Amino acid sequence: MRFLPTDEQLAFTGSLHTMLAAAGTPAAARAWAAGDPAPGRAVWARLAEAGVFALAVPESRSGLGPLPAELALAFVELGRHAVPGPLVETVAAAALLTALEEPAPAERLLPGIAAGEVMATLRLPGPGPYALDADAATCVLVVDAAVPGPRPGPPGGGGAGDGADDGGTDANGGGGRGNNAGNGAVGRGGGGERVENGDGNSGGSGDASRRGPGAARPQALRIAPGHGPVRASADPVRRLAVPEEGGEVLAAGPGVAAAAARAADWARLATAAQALGTGLALLDRTVEHVVRRTQFGVPIGSFQAVKHRLADTLIALEFARPLVLGAAVSMARADIAAAKVAAGEAAYGAARTALQLHGAIGYTEELDLALWLRKARPLRDAWGTPAQCRAAVLRS
């Protein structure tokens, strides 16, 4: 079976490539890292006009989809151009809202996501408390343990949602743990990447002994009222923060956990596509460098060792591409996990190759290459480390 884009899909991605090449995304990414989201929001608005976010939203909610294949192709271009912002998290939020049993949150938020008016970030339950770009997002969605008390009313009622997020088992192998924020190298990436089904009591859901050990913990979806200070990250463009407790509860119950699991699948697919685009950008820039850089009177790209290193990088990326496209067609959890492993490892390998072949200049922040170099490792681990994704494939 061959997974080849159609002419319409190629035209769509070609238009995205042209638009983003002219949009000055490296400058927007640097401004985003410095805490100025205005240039990034301008790029975001142009992406919304092109229909990128509408691809994750059903037609019944003012969207174009859900169209995971087109979305994956679009995210390859977003990764290739280092577009800043909670791109993956907004798509995951759209998937979560679409899969909810309660229609009111979807009716309220999905049209804004499709139009680019709502920039959402999402944190799912797990060991790490971080959400990505919470300081720039207009909507910080949090899925955590259901809180004591009655079920929430319709959105807009302003119920309390200050549930505690305690550890549990990973339902999807999602989410990569990073280093401690204090050491300046948080590799967690996509905020709350894990979907958790833990044991124990959960408010308003009855006695855990009646559910039995290992039963799924009821969860609640809420809009966080704010967030804590931005933490250090391996990629300064990925601004990590801890969402505050409380806020309006949009939905609660077992349906939230199922919707969160679906959201994690979409997030993992989008991250894989973004990582593939990142790796392709690193390879392109490295090839340009080795053609220009001379040593002993000849381009270093003519050296056999350099050619072999670049060929290995290209093969890894080209092997990952059909896995990403195939996963977008099937949307099977094991296929998505396999694509995430291949794309994440290929992008990280491309970063190592780029750094080695650029030499000392590759370590400088002034070179735009740093935007992609510092993104490859967090993307590899965000929404599922390689070990977690491999485990998901073996479980299938």
C-alpha cells in the first residue's frame, strides 16, 4: 500500500509552505520565546484563514473535518517552519471536545477554535503538571480527577473545579517526562501528555471499593482560571507553566476519560508530523551549509563521511513519513505510536547531524538553526516518549 497525498492535498501543503516562508516565522518564534506573542498570533490568524485548525473540528461545529490526513500534512509544514504556539494542544482540545458526550462545551468552544479565535492549550492527568503556552492561550483546558460535589451544570454556570491530580497508571503511554524545571531543561513538551486511569476515591463518584481495584477514575474537564510562572524549558519557544486550581467545570464523569484518550491520540499524531517537519528543516539547512562551507579548498559536503551521515538522516526521515501518513489514515493507536517513535527519533537524529556538521556555529543562539535544534528533543518526548510509544505498539 502506498500512502501518497492527492493533488488537492499537495496544493494545500504547497500553499501553506509558501505562506509560512513569507510570514517570517523564525522572528515570530524568537518573539514568542521572549514573551511577546503578537507576531505569533498574526501567523496563527493566517493559519486559521487557511483552514488548518478547522481540519480538527467537525463540519457540524463550523469546521472542515475531522480530517486527520490533511492535518498531519499541515503539521509537517508547521514543524518545517518552526511555527510557535500551542498548535498540538489546540488540535487535541478540539478532539477532546468533539469526543465528549456532553455537547455544550463543543458548541461553545469548537467554532472559535476552527476560526482561530480560541487558542487553546490542554493538560491531561499525569505526573507532570505543565501546560504548554498557557500564558499566550486564550483557553487553558485541564482534565483532572473529578471534584467532590454534584455534577456540573451547563457551561457558563461557573462551577468549581479544583480537583487534585495524583499519580496513576498511564492509559495510553502518552507524555514524556522531562528534567526538573530548575535545571533549565524541561523536556516534557506538550504539557500534560499522559492520560491517567488511577485507583482510589474520586469526589461525587461513589466509594472506590464498589468499583474494585484498578477501576477507571472519573475525571473532570475544567477551564483553569490562570497559571503559575513560566518555567525553564529545553526549547524556550515552548513556554511551560502550571495551571491554577479551580475554574469552571465543563464536564465530568467516565466520558471525559474516553474523550481525553482520544485527544491524546490526536496530539501524538500531530506531534509526530511536527517532528517530521522539524527533521526535514534541519536536514535542508544542513545540506545548504555543507555545500557552502569549504575545507581544503572543497565543500565539506563532498567528503564521504559527511555524505553518509546526511544519507542516514534522510533515510530515517523518509522511513518515518509513510508511518505518519499511514497513522493519519488508520487513526489506530498502535499505528500512531509507531509513527511517533519513528518521527521523533528521526528528528532527533537530524538535530544531532545538523549540530555536528555545522560545528561551533551550530551552538550559537543567533543562528536560526537553533530554533529547530532545540525543538527536536522536546518533540521526541512530548505526548509519549519513545519507550512509552514502543510499549503501546507491543500492547496492540
